[in-house]
Amino acid sequence: MYGKAAPGRWDDHQILFEINAGARQIACSVSVEALEEAGPGQGAQRWQLLEAFGMLRSRIERVALDRYRSTPGNASQIVHVSAADLNDPPPAARGAALRWSTVA
């Protein structure tokens, strides 16, 4: 049974959070820049960034889990989600965009 995810913790440059990967709990972070770009914009207040994290959390967690699974020897590292990670379309969207462009 899964409980509610713990809220992210602010540390001035990023928000720290955890994800579950099987039986392991993985430490992760998302940068302020990533949250600003995907959310309220540059110069956002701390509360706005935490609010953006809450709204984007499922997407951020998917990115973090994908990064964790694709990085060899990742057991002791914090998985970091950057602005570039959030700006990249998910794999399904990239495939759909590619199919659309070849049809048109």
C-alpha cells in the first residue's frame, strides 16, 4: 500500500524529494530554474515554486525515475531533474510529433 508522497523540501537552489523505485527510496532534486521555466516564470517566490512542484510532481517524478533507471551505478547519487529534462517532450509525444511531420 502506498501512502501520500512527502512534500518537497526547499533548500534555496532546489527542491529535494524522494521517489520509490521498487523497494528502494531514491533521493531526488529539481532545480529552481526547472520549476521557474515549467511554472510561474523567472523570479518566482518560494511559495510559487513549491506550488509549481506540487502541480508538476507526477511529471517530475517520471523524469527522475527514467533518469534513475538509465544511469548505471546510480545507487548512491541524488537524481537531479533540470530545466532541460522538463522541457524535453515525453517519448510518446516525440514519436507522435515525428509521425505527424512525416505525414504532412
